[in-house]
Amino acid sequence: MAADYVIVGSGVAGIAAAEALRARAPGASITIVTEDADGFYSRPGLAYYLSGTIPEKQLFLRSQADLRNLGLRWVQARATQIDVVGHRLVLADGRNLTYDKLLIATGARAAAPDCPGGDLDGVFTLDTLGDAKRLVRKANNSDQAVVVGGGITALELAEGLHARGVNVHYLLRGARYWSNVLDAEESHLVEDHLRSDGVELHYHARVRQALGKKGKLIAVETDSGEQISCQILAVAIGTRPHLDLARAAGIKVDRGILTDAYLRTSAPDILAAGDVAQVYDERSGIASLDTLWPTARAHGEAAAATMSGAPAPYQRTAAMNVTLIANIPTTIIGALGSGSDEDLVAIARGDSESWRGAKPAWVIVEQHEVNRVRLMLGERTISGALVMGDQTLSRPLHRLIAAEADISPIRDALLADQHAMPQLIAAFADEWERSHAHNA
């Protein structure tokens, strides 16, 4: 008898699971339940849509024909309850869906602003395509904006609004940008770029309250008493996984929905994947959150294997994100920083908790203008790397870090001459790749 699979969420984890399930179980019934009227689109692409770099249609990574060919049943509704014993998903409109296996892939939502006036017309987060459309419409009729928060999304908001012709004030609670991932020099590169674009930076500044008139934002007041007139307050202080559905069903949660390496939750026949899932890693013994697109896709594929009866554990590799930071191509790999960031109350979008897991290490930096490589060098391995500008080393470094390659043969040379680091890494990675392929 064909199985009934139900997936809650239409993001990359849910769609990856649906595609993998269809390949594994051609005759199965697969239902996707989503609140998002726009369906499946690129969340990382929203920043490029906001800045006007790409049109809306480029956000959609699967055509309607592609989705129809998967034979999915789409239900646009909010899931409100799970009957764990009866294997039923209850929707807000009263409908009930039965399932053999249920995947919760509901993602995470932007943390709400924590100040009076946070609900005024003109206060925005960037969670969905709908949010991006509303923000673009507002930007086209605004002349001043305030951005608060940290991580990649806050920067994307500042740059996107500036690209739309809006004067931007960026408020940083601390002394520099993204202090628990970037080092001081990297933060300053970003800040210098923003200033050269005309973005005004305010350090050690917090929003005390958002001020409104007739329900519309007109200004923000900082903790120093300064008032900045604005029509937009864009907030990116972190994300929080959608846990209500799981928590109400008695499923174990922590910062996210707790799963084992096979994406199974504490409830029978219920799995979780993507930004909502706090997945246990068998190698490190740690359950952590990621809000990275490739990770969510891998979660979905691993969940599909478990759901279809051929379980294979999700294999965590060194978390990696390739992005533009202050218009500089940047790759972040593995454990680079530690501690907390005053501008974030939770993990940001396009982020990984593992990036803050840096252990004591030798820090090696080679820089020429905006081209910069920073390595976190342990006794035998490279635990993390950041590559800004020239991306020649990003993929070789990811391979070495993900494989925990023994770099002992070049370790002393790296420590002795940091300027030779690019050549040493490139040559060693080539040799390691050949040796690895030969041994395999």
C-alpha cells in the first residue's frame, strides 16, 4: 500500500524532501502544507530582489510545471495541531490530514523588535517574499530608514535600501559589526564600505522606542535620546524556529525541534528538517541549529531517506556560506569565532551556530587590499576559514576543513610565513586531492 507523506513547509528543506521522496516512492501520496502563498522560492535571493539586482521571477527555482510533475498535493493553510496517536494533522480551517510519516519543515521567523512602537506601520523584517514586496513598495516612497541588527541580513537590508535610493542609518549596539564571526579588520572593511556608500553608522546605539503618528512610523529614539526621523525601521536581530506546532504536540524542543542524526523527533513517525531542526551530530555529540540553504536541503534529503524506510544519517560537514558582504565576495567555513553578538538575540538567517565554536588556535591572516584569507589553525587541522575578495582558496579550504585533513606537513611553513599561505594551501590542497582520490 502506498504511503501517505505530509510535509509542513514549502521551503528548501520541504521541497528537497518531496523531490527525494518522489524519486524513492513513485506511487506515494505527498502533500505539502504551507501558509506561504508564494510557495517555493529562494530565501537567500530576497536580498538581491530588495536591491533590484534580480527581478521577482528569478527567485522561483522550480517552475509550476516542475512542481506539477512531482505529483504533489498543495494545501495552502496553517497547520495548528498534530494528533500524534491518531497520525492526523489538523489545519486552521478544520480539515484533517492523515499521515504515515510527517515532516515538520516550518523554518524560522525573524525575531520581533523588542521596543515600544515595534508594531507601527513602517517596521519591517525580511522573512518572506511578501515581506520583501512590502518593503520594496515602502522604500519606493521613503527617503530615510533605520536598520538594526547583525549578521548577513542586517547588512543586506542596509545595502538593499540604500540601492533603492533611501538614506540609511545603521545602528550597532557594540563597537563593530558581527563581532562573534568577523575579526576587527574584517568588521572595519565592511564598515568602511558602508560609509563610502553613504550609510551612516551609529555605534553603541540601541532603539529605545519607535515613534509614530496615526499608526505610522515617523522616527526612532535611541537610548542616548537622539531622534532619527525615518519612514522605515528594518529589523534583523535573529531568527526563532517555529516551535508552536511541535511543542503543543509534546515533541521535545530546545532552541529548535530536537532530532537525532536521522532527523527523527521524539514522536513516532514525525521528523523535522531545515531551520526549525536542532539536529544531533554523532561525531561531535552536539545538537545545533543552522539557517543555511545547503544544510536545509541536505536535511530534507536525509529526512526523505528515513521516511521511505532507508534511513541514512545526516552527515554534518563544516558549515559554509558563500555570500556578498559589503559587496565583497565572502566565504565563511567552519569554526571562526566565539561568544555572543550584542546585535543578535538569536541565530541570524544564513548563519550557523558552529561558526562560534572556535577553540584556541593559531590565527593566520594574509591580506592584500580587500582580498583577505583568515585561517584558524589547530595542531593538525584547519578548523575554520574566512575568504574575502578573491575566492580561489574557498573550495580547497572547504574540502580540507570538511575532511579534517592533516595539514601537519605545511603547518610550520604556514606559521613561519603568513604571506606564503595562499601558495602553500593551494599546492597542498591539490596534492591532498590527488592522494585522496588515489586512496579512494
